[in-house]
Amino acid sequence: MFRFAIKVGITGGAVYYSKQEGIWEEDTDKVYERYATALKPHLQSVKDQIPLDVPALPSSGELCFVTKHYYNEGVKSTINFIHRLPCYAGQWAKKGSDAIKQALDAQPAQSTEAASPPPAKK
């Protein structure tokens, strides 16, 4: 119950603060610009401390194209898998039956060796 009250308090505080800042109103561009200018020196200091170059984000047109391309490739691969599923099922069944036969064939050979007494000395 205490954890739930903490979570509700944090969520309520975040919503109240964002409402006070104007995020839920029409001037979100102004809020973004204000935060961007306020955080710019801090981001620059972080970039100076981290020696990695972060590549620029792709444009929205490129991102849209890449998203569509990979979605279509996923659909094609899924349909191809479904198309070949009977073949895969047959192969898996054959491998399973072969493994079971091999296990059953190996089991009697082991039991006959263990059941037979050692040869008697003369």
C-alpha cells in the first residue's frame, strides 16, 4: 500500500508539474525551445566528457521508408515460414522419431551387457 501511495504521488507530481509548465497546452513548441536552450550547455558538457560521436538521426522520410521496408520483410518472412511449415513439421517429426529409435536401440544393448555374467575362469 505504501509503494502504491509513493507511485501515485510521483505520478501526480509529474502531471501537476507538466501542467504548470504548459506541456498540455497549445504552446508546446515554446516549452520545447525553452527546455532546449536551458539544457544546451549541459548537453555540450556531457558530449565533451563522452568521446563517442553520436550519429545524426535519420530524417522522417528515411525513417518512414526504413520502417515500412523492415515491416514488409517481416511479413514476407512470416508468410514464407507458414508456407514451409508442413515441410518443417515433417523434418522435425523424422528427427524426433530417429532420435527415439536410436535411444531405444541403444538401451537394450546396454542392458544385455549388464545382465550377462562375466566369463568363468578355468
